[in-house]
Amino acid sequence: MNEASRTVPMTTGPAWGRVRPGRRIADRTLKIVCTVFTALGAFVLGWILLMLIWEGGSALSLDVFTQVTPGPGTEGGGIANAIVGSFILTLLGIAVATPVGVLAGTYLAEYGRGSKLAEAIRFVNDILLAAPSILIGLFVYTLMVPPLGGYSGWAGGVALAIIAVPVIVRTTEDMLRLVPGSLREAGAALGAPMSTVIVRISWRAARAGMVTGILLATARIAGETAPLLFTALNNNFWFSPNLMGGVSNLPVMIYQFALAPYENWRSLAWAGALVITLSILALSIAARLLLKKDHVR
């Protein structure tokens, strides 16, 4: 036993000495590679943002926010109608998606935790979360555009709602699962039915996280272009009060104006891109602040 114990350090010592330098080299190599690619990604992203700020900032003026988009070959113009149209379409999409997403997420977190139906819903929700937005646009086009007699803001709002629903469902379920079970048990011990426990306790405890999910879904759909090309399309005027016909919006306007041969159209495309980027940035920051506030509590 004594001889065996003496021979162990002699056989293992050199092996450890040979392995450790290799591990250090591999660790440093991976660290350098990760740092280089991180710096490369940050450089490209910073380049895009700086170019957007430079081109979009130089195109901003008071007319951009007060005048409608110009026609072909005309000078001047703005993007006021596109800004208002995007706001209306996004608001319509979130108004449709919020109750559906919150109630579906509540079912998954509270009523159907281990049921097969809940597993099937989660699977479908994950597929919908990763579905290409252009397919959703084609689906809504087939479902609503021909029956309604043409493009409309209603079809655009439904397409955006379908994109937003899985984000709200996933966030709502995750936030409700973080609520301690002791809070639900306390409510049930007082004789409150499950619906009251969910509304008065679970929803209130997860309120900041659920609002964060809604804001993230809003940021997700605010810049969508493909589904609006098949549903709301675009125009150079103010939208109709009944939202029938083409509805002007920033994403499609940017897509069309950026490819146009007119200099003022390309300038307006840069201005619209800057406006929509700053709007999405503001929503993302608000969502993070709310989520951070919820974690602090």
C-alpha cells in the first residue's frame, strides 16, 4: 500500500503538467476568438447605426413630420401619414394580440401545467414564434383581402397580431410560473376561487413582466414589412377612417422609397428608418426597465 501510494504522484504529476498548458492554450484561444467575433459584430452594428444616424439625421426636418409622402417626381414631402398609419396598425395588432396572448399564457401556466393539450399548444406556439412573417402575410391575404374586396388596415392589424401573439403567450407563461405557489395557496386558503386568485394575485405579482412581454411584442411587429405588403400595402395619402384600401406605413414606405430613383424619396426612407429604429429602441429600453424593476421587487 505504501509503495502504491508513493507511485501515484510520480505517474500523475507529469501528466497534469502536460495537460494544464494545453488547457490554458485552448482557453485563451477560445477567449481570443470570442472576443474577435464579438468586436466584429459590434463594429458592424455600430457602423450600421452610425450610417443610419448620419443619413437619417441629415434628412430630418419639420416637414418630415407634418407633410404626407410625395408622389413620383415631386419635391419635398414628409412621412406624417406613414407614421400615423404605422401607429394605427401596430396599435390594432397589439389590441387583438394582448387578450389572446395573456389568456392563452394564463391557461398554460395556471390551468394546463401538465396536460397534453397544454403541451400541444406550447408546441404550436413555438412553431408560430419561428414562422416566417411572409407566410403569415400570405395566410392573412388569402383569408381577408379577397373577401373584403382589397387591401385594408384590418388585414394588416390581424397579420401583426398573429406575429405578436406567440411572444405574449411565452412571456405571460414564464412570468406567471415565477409567481411563488405560496401566494396562490394563501388565496385558496381564504376561500377565493381560482379565477380570483389568478386575477387578484398571480396577475398582479407578474404585472411588470407581462407588460414587458407586450412591449417586446410591440417592438417585434413595429418594423415588420413582409406581412404588410400582402395586407395593408401602402399609399401616399391619409388612410380612410374605415381603414379600407391601402394604409400608409413606415416599413413598406421605407422599402419602396429606398429603391426609388428619386433623391427626396431616398432621403425620406432614411428619415423613416431612423424614426422607426428610435421607436423600437425606446420600447426595448422601457421593457428592460420594467423587467428590472420587477426583479428588484
